[in-house]
Amino acid sequence: MESKKDGAVYPELLSISAVYDTNGDAVNYVAIAKDITSVKQNERTINQLSFYDSLTCLPNRKMVLEHVEEILTKRKTPSTNAPKAHKSQLFGAILFIDLDNFKNINDTKGHPIGDLFLQQVAVRLSECMEDRSMVARFGGDEFIVVLTPSNLEKIQAKHEENIIHKIQSALSSPITLNEESFDVSSSIGFAEIDHITHTAADVFKNAELAMYEAKAAGRSQICYYSVRMQEKLLSKMNLELALRDAITNDEFELYYQPQFDRLGNIQGVEALIRWFHPTQGLISPMQFIPLAEESKLIISIGDWVIRTACLQLKKWQTSSNLQHATISVNVSALQFSQDDFVTSVEAILREIDVPPKQLQIELTESMLVADKEIIAHKMGELKQLGIQFSLDDFGTGYSSLSYLQKLPFDQLKIDQSFVRGLSSHDEDSSLAFAIAAMGSSLGLEVIAEGVETQAQLDLLKQCGCDLFQGYFLGYPVPVSELENRFSQRDR
Ligand SMILES: [Mg+2]
């Protein structure tokens, strides 16, 4: 450092060279001094850009990762006079904070408001920091807080003023922007840095996993990473791997649940998939369908369902009892949204050669919220082929009735939640009555599912429903059982 004439201090780069005479002796020295203020300034800017987030001025992902790496390195090489690390000793922990409602703010209010919101969250989090704790912006609406051993001591001692309490209360009051107030809700995952932690990436992965558990637990929650959580993830991954091979290993089977008309004649069946895992036995669709959706395996599984249902229809063409039965298949949003959905269904129908009108596709009300034009267009094309459509789970979504009217549905399926309480509450029967009346006036066939008692069946008949499905009338059964039942003459 040097001083200028006005007393200002500036960094200087000084290089000194010796000047020699003919004998090789040094006679003079030349010093060249250079003011490197701008070089230092550039270094600071570069440092700021690569280690800090430009929006919130908080440390960025790179810096917080390095910070945790440093904690891990220090843990491995304790100073000689430091007490020996105890097995249960914690070297720190991280909080993985994800804002629950940020996407909504960005989508509805625009990015400039979203940016201001993030800046305010950053300020609030920074105000909670203690001694050597660090808050960083990890990306998007994700923040990381690195806790020190002393933070952890306070948390373990349930100290009133511990950093987690501070963060939770800082993020519990609304943020006001442009005179509008926005709720801040966040899901927090917690993971410790202990003697078995291998890498910084592990700690972040564990904390993120805990954060997803917190989200699944209903948001505004904090979850602590545990080995059990890791095991759950592992078994989910194994199940997904097994699911990948389930089609080729022929582990799926379609069960069929009969649907009856008002006179008690079978009119059709709903095809319901069952998975027989080689070692775990029957796995509930409630367990594997969400996994299939997540992994996009639902596309090939859905394809298998349609193909298998069509092969069944083909076999029934020569049956005296099931010749005219329709088969309803549940099609997921992801499968339906595939560009080649129409052509693949058309190819299956042509290849197997079955009357398309006996194939019915069930779409759920919740699917109809997205891409209305595309859905209408696709349904129209499939309708042209002769395929029927049923609107599943009706009454549980929020579809616009005028919009529904424009879609070529043939059937409306009253959700079982309306049927369940039917015998005990007048309100439910008036809802079922209203839905049935509306369906009929729109020219749709109305089917009630989840019929479990004679009383419900009687009431649904009074409501004017055309078709009935439920345990009272028949469980979903393997095809052989269904065929046996309907080949008996006394039915
Ligand atoms: Mg269904």
C-alpha cells in the first residue's frame, strides 16, 4: 500500500531490477511502481460475480458449497490442541429452505414483483444469522442456511432464541410489495454434518430430500433428514426399477369391474390394472400409479392397458353374454397429452380389429384444466374413430360447465364421494340428483360408481342414473371370474 499526495491510500505493484556494470557488479536499482487500484477493483468485481448472487447479494451456490467443503476439510484435520472429535459430534448442519408460494407470485404478478419478493426474503433471512452462520441463495426460490455447532447447541437446548425459531418467525409474516401483501410460506429440510458425512453434495442432497418431505407433509413444515427417509427413497427407486420391467415380465393384469343398467343387465366393465410383483405380491395401484406418472412409465403402461382391453374385446366378440359390453379404460393426463396418442390408439384398433364404440376412454375432470383447445381437438379425432368418452370423478374438480358442454363426452361418472353418504344425508342425495339431472339434460349417460348398498342403489335409481358400478354389484375381478359369472344362465 502507498499513499497519494492527498493522503489517499492505494495498492501499488512494485518491481525492482538491478543494473550491472561490465564487471557484473550491481551499480543501480530501478524501481517501477504501478498503481493497481483498478486491477484490485476488477478482482473484487470478479469475486463478487462468481461467489455472490446478483439479485440478493447473498453468497451463491458455489460459495456455500465451498463453505461446507471447508467445514468438512477442517473436520478431517483437527488442530493438534483441539479435543478429539466425538462420534456424535456435529460440525454443523444445513437448512434447505424452499418457498412454497413463489411460483404463484411470479406467474400472477410477474418477475419484477417476484424479484422484489426474493430480495425481501433474503433480507429477512440475513437478519436471523448469528456469529458464523451463513445464508446463501441456492437458486430460484431456494435458500441455504449453514448452521454452526453453536447454533446447534442452542437448538438442542431448545433455547428460545435459536436460529430456526428466528427463521420461522421471520418467514411467518406477510411481505408487502406495491401496497399488496404476500404470504411467505416455506418448507425447510434439515441435514447434519457429522463424522460420517462424506461430501458437501451429500449434505445438500439429504437436506433437499428432507425439504421434499416437508412439502409432502403439507408445506410450512420443517423435516429432519433421517436414514429412514433415505431407505424410503431407496425402496421407491427399487420399485421404479421393477416397474420398468413389469410389462416385459408380464406382471400386469387387468381386472374388470362390471357396470349394470337399471334392469340389472351388464352393460360394460371398467378395466383396472393390477401389478403382481414377483416377490412383493400384489402392489396397490395407489402405490405404483403415482410412481409411474412421475417416471413417465405411465405412457407405456397406459398403452399396454388399451391394447390388453382391445384384445379382450376381440375375444368377447364371440361370447353370447359379453359380446356387446364396453370396456372403459382410465387414461392419464400424461398419456393423453402425448402427440401420438390418437395415432397409437388408432393403430391398436386397426391391428386388433374391434368395434371402436366398445372402447371407452375415461378422462378425469382435473385433466381438463390444461390446454383446452388441444384436448377438444384430440377428443374430436378419437370420437371420429368411434371411441366413447366418459368423464370420470365428476364433481371433484372445478371444470366450467359451459366448457364441458363443448367436449364430446358420452358419459358422466358421478364420483363415489357423492355416493358414499347417500343413504344418510339429504344434501348428498340432492347433489347426486342435481348431477344426474344435469348430465341427462346435456344428453349424457350418467353412471354412479362406488355403489355399496341396496339403499344407495335405490336412491341413485330415483335420481335417474342410467348405470351403476360398485362393490354391492361386483368387485373388480380377473377376466376368468367375470366370464364365469356371466356365463351362468341364472343371472
Ligand atoms: Mg375410473
